[in-house]
Amino acid sequence: MDNNREQLYRAVHPEGTHLASSKDTEGSYRGVLLDNETNRVVGQAEFVLVEPEPEPEPESEPPVVMPPQVVVPVAQPQAQSGGMPAWMIALASMLSTLIAMRLLSWLRN
């Protein structure tokens, strides 16, 4: 038993008797048994230890499940042609191809 907890007792007394009220402490009783009809002392009550209810185990919180992390690699733009952005290089490539096709077409005709 946990020594930090109070021990509780239950008074056991025969039918037709009651515990005497304490005159020193309001709301308290003495271990003296009084007759219900005459209110005279008829004996002493017995006290039985009340077994405490076992303390409930604290509920364990379910573990937090984190969603899997997805790592998406992002290509870093390459510094090409003296630091020219990649979109400019692509545009220049397309324009040069278009000009070359027009030039070949003109030369054939």
C-alpha cells in the first residue's frame, strides 16, 4: 500500500445502534455505539480497513505516426555560356534551328 495515502475504515455495528456524534469536531463521530431508542451507550464499533480501489493505469497515448517523407530532387540550374540562364540557351537553340531550316528551304528553291 502507498504510504502517502490515507487509510480508510468502515464502522461495523449491529442493527439498532448508531455511532455517537463528536462534540469536539462537527461532522465527526466517535467509536462509541448508542442504542437507537434510548441513546445510551451499548458498546464500541468495530472498524474494518477499506481496501482502496487500484489506481487506474494512465492511458498511454498512441504513438504519433508521421507520414513518410518524400524527397524530390530538384536540378540546380547550371551556369552555362558565361552565366547565361538555361531558358535563354534553350530559346537561342530553338531560334537557330528555325533560322537554319528557313535558310535551307530558301537555298533549295
